[in-house]
Amino acid sequence: MSFLFFMVAVAIAVRSLAASRLDRWNLGAPVVMVAAGVAVGVLNEDSIAAGLNIEAVQRGAEIILAVLLFVDATEVRGGRLWGGSPGLVARVLFVALPLSLGLAMLAGWALFPELPWPVLLLIGCVVVPTDFAPADRLVRDRAVPSRVRVVLNVESGYNDGIVSPIFLFALILAGDQSRPQTPGDALLTAVPFALKAVFVGVVLGAVLAWLMDRAQQAGWMTRQSARVTVLLTPLLTYSVTVGIDGNGFVASFVCGIAFRYVHRLAKAHRIHHDPASRGNRTGVLNEDFQLLEDVTSVLTMTMWFTMGIAAVLAVYIGVSWQVVLFCAAALTLVRLVPVLVALLGSRLSQRERLLVGVLGPRGTTTIVFGLLAFNRLPEGSAADTILIMTVTCVLGSVLVHGIGARWLTRVLTGKPTSPAGEGVS
């Protein structure tokens, strides 16, 4: 385990030292870290399965997901809870997302009829949520219409938080031996978990943001202590919620929404009464989140490194044609068809609807959900299948939406990729 930590640190350091140059070559952090993970996995092939299937990896994945959910909820652009296009976002989240889960289950049943429906639902929760970590240039590329970028950004920020309670419910039913196994008992377990999580998330998010504002006005905090407080907020929320048998993922996500709302309201009020800050409104609003963003970047790169190691194990187990076909469908039709249905009658043009449906990369959320399912399910074909699907789906998305991001954007928009589309991952 210490060797893996050392290699992760080395890989992140190398990526950081050459970040600007690698980005010019369209080699973002996901591509580089996956390659490093593959190299380490090949050299340690005999110990991969044992290394991934331990409690430390599971706990680490849970904490990373909690932080990412908090960050997703606080990073939505547009200044409002649902961004600048709330109606379009609602269509994608509350119509297209459930339809995609159902379509993923249907495709899974057709290709893997031996798997029970809870496992198929679990697979849907793993492969459906979008994440722009492997293709962040797509939501910053000015060649992509602004309305499309807003919808994609808000969707990727919220869909994992919406899916997480469904994921927990499916995980209980699919064979988590520490919980009841019947649908009724699983629902009775998941609902109280979620209710506790919502309560804790709202209270802690609002209270901590309010306390930060009071402390800053009183002159008790420094800029560094404010950044540290923001970093500790999702960790505190997750720990408290788990301690009272709640869903720590939902709590972290809800906490992020509440924290962002109160924090932005307090900051905006202070900016209004401080003319010197008005010229740098965006910087003032975001300065408290800088440390959290940096730590999240490190955590995300760690998960991509782990994905590279898992890819070696997937090849060792064997990737069947059914898995390849399912993941190809998950990256295309399973998302595209529900999005087109959900956006029928909307003000988006046909090309814009197509862009929303096609530009749906998979990333860190899929990795974490997949690793959690692999760790918490009993050893066997179901756990192995989910791990292989996770690897195949994410790496396929890296190729299509990451390395092929420029080409994909150019084809779909009919415009050359703009310089604004360049950036770090």
C-alpha cells in the first residue's frame, strides 16, 4: 500500500510539473494518470485485486465522493441554484436521467440476462452520471452554444447527487451483506438515511456558511483559515451524517447547495457595501474555495490513477463483447435518446439538443461508484462485471470525450475549437 501511495505522489508530481505542456498536446490529467496507473498495475499484476478490494480503498473512495459531491454543488455557474436555464436543466435531470437509468437497465438485461434487477440498477447508477473531468474543455469552449454549456455544467454538478440515494438503495438490494435484502426493507433503510442526510446537510451547510460570514466580519478569520474551513465542511458533514446512520453522500451534496447559497448571499452583501471589491466580484466570491479546488484536483487525479490500475485487473479478468457493446450503448444511445425525448418542445435547436445528448462524458463519479460497488458486493461475477464495465465505460469516454474532444466539438458545432476551449484538467 505504501508503494502505491508513493507512485500516486510521483505521478501527480510529474503531471503537475508538465501540466501546461501536456495540455497543449491534449493530454489532460485523466489520460496521464490512467497511463501511470496502468504502468504500476502491470508491474504489480498479482496483487491488484487484493489491493483494490480492501476497506481502506472503500473508505477513501467514500470520502472522495463526499468531497466531490460538495464541490459539484458549490461550483454550478450562472449565479442561481439551477444556473441560467432552469427549465432545460429540470428536463435533463428529472426526465432524461430517470429514462437513462431505465434504458441502461434494459440494455443490461438484454446483454446480461443472468444478472438480477438490483445489479442492473446498480450498473445504471454507475454508468449514467456525467462528469466533465475528462473533457472540461468542452464546457469552456466558446464554439459550443452558451445555453448548451450551462445545461451540461449544471447537470454534471447535480446528477451524481440525485443518483447517490438510488445507488445506495440498489447496493443494499444487490447484496450488501450488512443490510436487509428485500425491497421493502431496503427502502425502509434508504429513506431514513436520505432524510437524515437532507436535514444534516441543510443545517450544517447553512450554519457553517453563516458562522464564516460572522467571523470574517468580526475580523476573527484569515484568508487561509477561511479556505481551511471550506475544505473541512464536506468532511465534517459526511462524518456527522454517517455517525447518525445517514447517507453521507446526499448530506455532502445538500450541504454544498446550502453552503453555496448562504455564502454567496453573505459575500454579495459585503461586496455591495465595499466598492473596492466590486471590480473583482468573481474573485471575491470564489477565493474561499481555492484550497478546496486544489485538494479536489489531487483527489480526482488519485481516482484516475486507481482507474488505470483497475484497467489492468479488468484485462486480466477478461472484457467480453457484451461489456464492450453495453458500454458503447451507455456512452451513446442510453444518454442521447432520453435527452432528445426530454428536450422535445424546448427552445433549443435540434443541433443544440444533439450536443446536450452527445456531450456526456463519464469520469470520477463513475469511477467512485464502480469501486464502491466492487468493494461492497460479495466476490463473484456481479462485482467483477461492474468493475469491468466501470473501466470500459470510463476509458471509452476518455477516448471519445477527452482525447477526441476537439474533433467531436468541431464536428457537432461546425466551428473550429476556440482558444477558450483550451485549459487544464
